[in-house]
Amino acid sequence: MTTYTILIILSALVIFSYLFDLVASKTKLPSVLLLLILGIGLRLLVDKLQLHTFDFLKILPTLGTVGLILIVFEGSLELKYEKQKNQLIKGAFLSAMIILIVTVSVITFIIYQITGHALYICLCNAIPFSVVSSAIAIPSAAALRSKGKEFIIYESSFSDILGIILFNFCISNQQISISSFTGLAMSTGLILFFSAISCVLLLYLMGKLSHHIKFFLILSILILVYAIGQSYHLSSLVLILSFGLFLNNADTIQHAWFRAIFIYKNLSTDLTQLHQLSAETAFIIRTFFFVIFGFTMNIYELNNRTVLANGFFILVSIYVIRLIYLKSFRKENSQTELFIAPRGLISILLYYNLPAELKIPEIGASFLFMVVLGSSLVMSAGLLASRKGIMKPEEN
């Protein structure tokens, strides 16, 4: 394959992704679903032509990690904090935490019934299927109005963070003891402290940089700090969410010393440019990630009725749990919020980060693909139904 052929393919993928976004804005059909289908189509074409390709699984986790960082950061840059939103934020956190815990418990039981493996191994394998993907949920939330959109951004981001915390905790502690929870409390406190310091330092750096290229430097520092934190099993996604929130709300801090040191003349313009850059970079990364994920899947395994049946049970459990919680504790929700609980980028990353000795053959990549694709289809159906007015309209 020549250099020019590669350039043609890469450019065409970006153009298709842009067209898919236009289709998504008109039809409420998630662009991620279209990207997955495109990846599957390319795989079928390559198989038919018997072409030799690169092992894309080697770069998939890296692409996914960068995409996750950028998408959460982009979403957090859209959030304005106000005191009256405390209830919404608290509700989003409780929703993410309770639904995650209950879903992990139910899916652990399902996997145990399917495979008969030890409960600890089933628990580790259940976590990737239980986390709402902010990478898909946040772009899809554009279909909602302000309160619903903010709820989904907060909830999916909290779900990612809590999912990573729970995943790291389980992987690091095969035997649960008091010291396990002590370590969890210390690591959580450490990342919160580190996040506060990093937010202030990065804002100060933004104000002092005079070079015409500075936003990629800020993003590179964010990715660097995230990677360092994750290498020590710290939930560094807290830092990404915190920095976006801090930047977008720094101008509301009225302390004179803070404003004198950290608030500079072009902050508003810089925030607009940083948001635009992170959004466009996230768009590119998301495009390649989901096309490659669709390309790497062996869709022929979906002919396996056992995989389809077990994936169906997991999908049903995900939405039944979410329905019960939202109906019981979030009275003001629109019915559309029920369907915005996709599995995607974070689920794939957690799955591929499972140690080899903990992976269950029966719960393989095809099983994961089934749940990711199925949840995207359910979300698509829900968004399309809301567009046609079948569901209760979103409240302001």
C-alpha cells in the first residue's frame, strides 16, 4: 500500500465521519454507530479482497485513551457551575454510583451463571460492561435540552471515573481487607489534591505563555499527567473533568488576589479556542477509534446464538436497572435519558486492560462488541423515538 493510498483512506474516513455527524444532527442517529458500521464494512471488503493489513489492536488502547481524555475535557468545558445546580450534580453522581454498583452486581451474577468462574474473576470482567461511555453519551446528549444535557455529561463522566476507580481497586486487591479501603481513600484524596494544584498551575501557565502555539502544549501536559497518574493506578480522569470545569468557571471567582494573578485579558478568547481545538481533535481520534474497533471485530462470531443470547441478557439488565432508578429517584427526567447509557470507549479500554489471567474466554471481544453495538442501537431507537414525539418532550 503506497503513501498516497494511505492518505486517501485517512482523508476519506474523516470526510465520512463529518457526513455522519451531519446525518446524526438531522436524524438523532449516533455517528458512533455509523462509524462502527463503516469499520465492519471495511473489514468485510478487506476479507473479500484478501488484503494484508496492520494489527490495529496494538494502537486501539492508545487511541481510546487519548479520545477519552479529549471528550471528557471538551464536555467539561461546556459546564457552568451555579449554586442551583448542586442538586443536579449530586443527582448525577448518585445516579452514576448506584447504577454502576447495581449493574456490576447483576452482570457479575450473569457472567458467573454463564461461565462458572470464581466470583472475583466474574466481577473484574463485569466492570467494563457496567460503565456508561461518556465518549458516546456526551455527543449524543446534544439531542437534549440544557438540564438533560448537563445531567448526561455529569453522569457519564462520573460513571467513567467511578468505573475506573472500581476497576483499579478490584485489579489491585484480590483479597479485600481494611488496608484495601485505606489505600483507596488515600489514592482518591491524593488525586483530588493533585487535581486542585494542577488546575491552578495550568491556568497560570496559560496566562503566561506568549508563544503562538500553546493549546497543544496544555493538552499534552494534561495527557502526560493523566498517563502518569494512571500508571500509579490513580483515577486521573478526575483531573481532566476538574480542569475543564475550573477553566470554564474561573472568571466567576471574585477573590481579588486570585483575579490579579490568574485571570488575564484574553482568557475568554483562549477558552473558546481551546474548546474548539479539543473538540476537533476529539472528533479525529473518535473517528479512527470506532472505525478501527469495528474493523478489528470478527462479526462472524455474532452468528453464535449463545453470544447473542447472553449479550441480550446483559443489555436487558442494563436498561431495567436504569429504568428502575430513574423512575424512582429522578422524577424530572425525560424518557430519552433512559436510553442514553451506551457502552463504548471506556468499556473497550477497561476490557483490554484486564490482565490476561483474569480474562474469561467465553466473555471475549465479540461479546463486548455485541454489547457496545446493542447499546448504541438501543440509544439510537430512543433518540429517534423522542424526535418523532413518541416520548415525553424534554423539559427546560
